[in-house]
Amino acid sequence: MDTEPLDFLPLWALFLVTVAVGFLSVEAGYWLGTLRRRHLEPEKESSVGVMVAATLGLLAFTLAFTFGLAATRFDARQQFVLDEANAIRTSYMRSAFLPEPQRSTIRRVLREYLQGQFELETAQPGKVELVTSQDLLARLWAEAVPAVQSEPNSVLAGLFIESLNQVIDLHTKRVHVTLRGGIPGVIWATLFFVAILAMADIGYLDGLTSLRRSPAMVMIVLTFSAIIYLIADLNRPQEGLFNVNQQSMIDLRKILDETHR
């Protein structure tokens, strides 16, 4: 499975690291603002406030953009689960028109494949095995070829091949969006860079205008860290609070098990 730069950190550790980075940035900005207020010519609070507001606006834009990427990926994962369940069910039903022994073999392999795809969303990070599902798809195609060749003009056989092609296509798409379609590292780096500057600007303004650190700094850092946690959670298929609904796969497995009895 492809990994992104932050994937080696558990979500709880990412939250703590983000909190630490935020507080260090605020503290560095506050120290610089205090130093300038004491030893150099004071700056106008209004001009610094404008720059802080502009930096916070850029941070809000970057957060919204990154959150949008994560949410889009999560929605795509949910949709592909439903689409793949429908494609597998259609292939299973259309296989009834194939001759034996291909029909029984294809139905058995489809049940095995369904179980593997069900585990794609629930497997632990780094333990997802794609070779098995690819081998099963190759076996399905190998069984379908002689079945179709025996009746090359059969419309029903053609419909089965069409549904099997859809299963193969959806497998490729789902693997990509689940295991390889994460938020690029350059976007994470840009997000943290803008956040560090924004937090430092807030601390700098506080150091220029106040003798004590404002408690509001704590709330700002914790809020930002919570949003980063949420984005990372949406971006990680096998970890966190947001899990793709697998009910369509569960229902299909029950249906196929009952049909096989």
C-alpha cells in the first residue's frame, strides 16, 4: 500500500504533534513580538492585524481545500463499495446462463472475491493483500473464456462478460481511491507551512499588544489540531472514526450464501 508522509504517525500522535507545532509557533511569535516591543520601535497594531488577518484567511482557504480533497475521497470510497457490490451481484446472477462446470466455479470464485473486497476497507494499514484479489479476477476471466467460446453468438454470455468487465474496472478504481488516492505530501507540507506562519503571526501580534499570553491562543491551536485530525481521519481508510459503510457488501454476502445452500 502506498504511504503518505504522515501515515507513519497514528492519528492520536498526529494530533499531539500538531498541538506541539502550534504552541511552538505561537510561542516563537510571541517571543519575537515581545522583543520588538521592548527593544525596537513599536509597530502599529492595525498594520500587523491586517497581515495576521490575511495569513489566517490563507490558512482557512488551505484547510478548506484539503478538507475538500479528503471528503471527496471518502465519498468516492463509499460509492465504489456500492457500485462494486452491485457489479458482483449482477455477475453472479448472469453466471446462471453459463454452462457447467464454469458456472459453479465462477460462482465460487465470486464469493471468494467478495470476501476479499469486503476486507479491503477493514484490513489493518500495511496488511492489505492485492495479489489474492488479482489472482481471483484472473481465474474468473480464465473460466469465462471457454464458457463464452462454447456459445460465441450467445447474447446472455455477452451480458455476463460485460458485467465481469465492470467488476474488473471497479476493482482497479476502488484500489486506487482506497489505497493510493490519498492527499499528496506537498499539500500537507503547504498546509503546515501556512499554519506555522499563521500561528506565529498570532503570537507576534499578542506579544506586541499584551504583557501576558492570551488564553485564546490555546483554543486556536486546539481547534486547528482538531481539524487536522478530522482531515487525516477522512483520508485514512483503515483507521479512525470515519468508516465506509459496508452494509451493501454484508447484504450481498448473505444473499450469495443463501443462494449457494
